[in-house]
Amino acid sequence: MDRNVFCKAVKGYHHIALTVSDARWDRVIEFYKGIGFHLKYSFHHPSGNGKRMAFLESEKAGYLELFGMGTGQLPDDRELMHTTGKFFHMCLAVDKPEDVDAVYELLLSLGAEERIAPRENIQRSSHEMDSRVAFVYGLEREIIEVIYLKVMQKKESRS
Amino acid sequence: MCNDAVKGISAYHHTALCVSDWARSMDFYQRLGFNLLIDFLWPEGTSLHKTILIHEADPTLSVELFEAGDVSYPLPEQHMNTKGAFWHICFQTHTEEDVDIAYSYAISIGATSRMEPTSMRHVLTDGGYLDVRAAFVFGPDGEILEFINQKEAE
């Protein structure tokens, strides 16, 4: 089997999975409703462990799958970002630079905590990228990025 | 009530993944249908790559590889049980059979099995059903990838 066969089988992005605590289940759903998701499907974990699961759907951002089985807490950011094999943030795209600020403020108003306030992020190496980004912690300390990608081209093509 | 700021959200953009061997992960994800969108060195002044890849089938199926994996911080076996953890990303397939094709292909390029293709019926809390066929694999650093074909709920 080759790569093309695989690519033809794949339709696209479906979801990212997020574990949350049972205690904050309803609050987390309200939080994500605040940024455009709605509760699409609600059910229990197929293992029979009694834990709640749900698919939240956003017209623009696909599904977010919630697992209500979370305990403990994430490590601090440094460890989180160096943990091999860890998915450590999800990112939402916005249409305009000022939308980064607006969505960031919205997230804070919904109960998120500041991680990195909106700022320009200019990269100049093998590729060039100008973006405006912001990061927050969601209700369970999950890291959410908001990005507006302004410029992107290979440096070699500008010579 | 919908806050106007929500209207500015245009799409899911990517999920960030910490990898220990950038070249190995690049090879794996490129063979899995991803193409390079942008690559730069991060933090600045280092030789570590930060790379956004997007999938041929859907540009919103995207991962951002951070070459920052540290063997001092292995992925805990039960990381999916930690609140606040993003712990898998999922590819939608066109058909049920495509779940099996995607799973077999992923295994053939070095992924390891977490769950073979399995058909499941979730009983929804509103009384309906959600039928899916799904499979899970582990990527090079133990990250979890899912392939799913989901029917509209009955």
C-alpha cells in the first residue's frame, strides 16, 4: 500500500480529544459553547466505566471530544512542552489580526487564564512567518492558542 | 448569546506535538500524507525545529512538531487520564473500510497498534445511537492517532 491510497482514504480532520474532570464537566461545556461549539453527541465511555463523553461541534473548527475521566493535574509548562509524544496545545485560526485580541478577551471573560497576551510573532529562518498569537489556559489548564497567520513564504523564493 | 468575537474564529488550525527525533517524526508524518507548510528554528538561536505540517486531504488536519522532546520527561502511560490533557488527534475517513486501510497503512510505516479497527455503537443520552468504526495507533513518540468513520446519529 502506498501513501496515495492512504490519502484517498482520509477525508480530513475529525477531532482532538481533551480529558476533563467530572466535577467541571458542565462548566467546560459552557466554556467551549462560549467560543462557538455546541453539544452534538453525549454518551458514556464504551468501556462501561461510567465516565461521560461528548462530541462538541463547531461549524468552523470541527469536533472537540471530551472525556470526563480526568484526575491529577498537568505538569508545569516547561515539563509539558518537553514531554515526548505529548500533544500540548490546540490552536484556533482567526480571520484578522484584531480577532486574536477579541477572541483572547472573550476566552478570559469565559474563565480562561492568561498565558501569553496577544503579540506579534515574527519568524525569519528557513521560512518566514508573521503572525499574531495569544495563548490562554482553559478551565482544566489545557493550553489554547489563537493565531492569525499573516505572511508565509520560503526565504529562498525571495532572493 | 453569541459574542461577536466568535465570528472571527475561522477554523481549527493545528495541534502541537512534542517530538524527540524531528527527522524521524517528519518522515513518519510525511508518509502519513502530511506536507510541510512552514519550518523554522525555535527557540531562536538553537538548531531545534518547529514545523507545521498540513494534510493533503484537508489543510485543517494539521500538526505542529516541536523538536523539544526530553528523555527526562517520557510520556506517562496514563496521560489520557490527566485533566486538561489533549491526548489524541483523529482523522475522519470516507468509509468504514477506509478505517481499516488507514490503520494497516499506518502500521506498515512504523506505527504500533493501540486498537485494531472496531465497530462501536454509542448509546446517546438522548436515546439515539452513534455508530462509528475506529482504530488507534501510536506514533513514533507514543502519541496517539485515531482513524474514524462516523455515521450521522440515528
